[in-house]
Amino acid sequence: MTLHGESFENDGPSSATTAAPVRESKETLRHSALSRRKRTTAAERMAAGEALALHFPLPLLGADPATMSVAAYVSMGTEVETRPLLTLLLDRGCTVMVPRLGSGRDIGWSVLTDVTMLRAVDQPGHLRPDEPIGRILPPDALSQCGLVIAPALGVDPRGYRLGRGAGWYDRALALRRPDCPLIAVCWPWEVMGEPLPTENHDVPADAVLTPEGYRRLRR
Ligand SMILES: Nc1nc2c(c(=O)[nH]1)N(C=O)[C@@H](CNc1ccc(C(=O)N[C@@H](CCC(=O)O)C(=O)O)cc1)CN2
Ligand SMILES: Nc1ncnc2c1ncn2[C@@H]1O[C@H](COP(=O)(O)OP(=O)(O)OP(=O)(O)O)[C@@H](O)[C@H]1O
């Protein structure tokens, strides 16, 4: 299903000359994704979170999950709830890192030991994901991870993600190991049938996970 009526015929990231219209198209798509999400209820988001954890492909954690570090995220607002998935990863013995945003755009990570240890971040007028307290690891902590799970407002057939437009993940993902798979998480209706508009810095996901299932898209 698509979020929009337009189709983009490009089959790779666009050149800098098309960046302005691409940015505008992304903004329109973000806006419609966020307004669709507003129709979800807290109960739906929690049920979706339980289903998300059930569909997570455990083989991705390798033969010994206790040696695996996973960069995941704490859901906020109208996102699919990720606490059940975070709990699953912790129960399997993985080291789980989640974003620390600092003033909002900074890239940093913290190790999550228990979802009950998450605390709200006081940023008046802004919605921020809850964060663990404790040491803030630098951006390149991502290079320790064997799997990255990232939020998306849409995912196209090539794996390209629509993010929130701050470039947080595009910048962060440049620091992951080249062989480290990226799983994008979104609502089922955000898995798109047509290519998203893309720019050179966009980093495609290898697979998409929704409350309805897991689908590999590349690699
Ligand atoms: N749960 C979660 N964690 C995440 C992200 C995300 O999308 N979701 N990020 C992905 O990049 C990074 C943080 N980047 C962010 C970028 C923009 C906004 C933002 O626009 N917040 C609005 C409200 C958004 C809403 O209502 O849904 C605000 O500040 O008011 C928040 C985080 C890292 N951690
Ligand atoms: N690797 C990068 N280095 C520096 N700036 C970047 C990088 N990637 C993206 N940006 C900047 O971030 C801004 C937002 O990019 P874009 O619209 O692609 O974000 P997004 O993909 O929606 O967000 P996210 O990456 O957080 O999911 C752009 O102005 C872009 O120039």
C-alpha cells in the first residue's frame, strides 16, 4: 500500500540536483504518515508491540545471543510499541543499546538493562523517547552492534526508509559495520508498494518488521 498517489520512477538515490523536490515530497509523505498514525489508540499500539516481538526473527541473534549487541530504540508517541521487543532481546541475553538524544539532534547511545529503568526526557514542547539513565556512549558505539533496528514512517520495496527528517539515523548508520543488518520497523500500512523519493545520504534497510510480519528486502 502507498501513502500517496505519486510514483517515483528512480531506482536509486537521486542526484543533488533533484534534492529540493525530493525533500518536499518526503515532507508531504511524513505529514500523511503522522496523521494516519494519530488514529491509532494506545491499546492498538501495545497489541501491535506484542505482535512485533512475536514476528522478530530470532535467528538474526546468532547462535549465542548473549554475544550479540543490538541497537534498537524506545518507541514514542504513535509508533508501534517497542518495549515487548526490547524485553525479548534482553531476555535472550543481548546487549541492547538505545538512542540518547541530548539536546535533540545529538547522536549517542546508552545500554538498556531493563525497560523499567527508562525515564522520560524533559523537553518542553517536544516529544522525545524515554531514555535509560547512565553512561552516554559516543556515536561510534554503533560499530559494536551486529544488528540495528530503526524506526520508519514508511519503507519502500528497495528498503529505503522515510524517517522523521532530522537525518538522525542516516548520520548514525554511517558508523555501523558494513555487514551489520538494518531492520526498519513501521506499521503494516507503511510498507509501500512503490519507491520512496530518495537522496544520496539515504541508507536502505535490509528488512522490514511490522506487527503483521517480517520481510527481507535485500542482501
Ligand atoms: N522512538 C524513536 N526514537 C528515535 C527516533 C524516532 O523516530 N523514534 N529517531 C529518529 O530519527 C531519533 C530521534 N530523532 C527525532 C527526530 C524528530 C523528532 C520529532 O520530530 N519530534 C516531534 C514530535 C514527533 C511526533 O509527534 O511524532 C517533537 O519534537 O515535537 C523526534 C526524534 C532517534 N530515536
Ligand atoms: N550522513 C549524513 N551526514 C550529514 N547530514 C546528513 C546525513 N544524512 C542526512 N543528513 C541530513 O539530514 C537531513 C534530513 O535527511 P532525511 O530527510 O533523509 O532524513 P530522514 O531519512 O527522514 O531521517 P532519519 O535519517 O533520521 O531517518 C537532510 O538535511 C540531510 O542533509
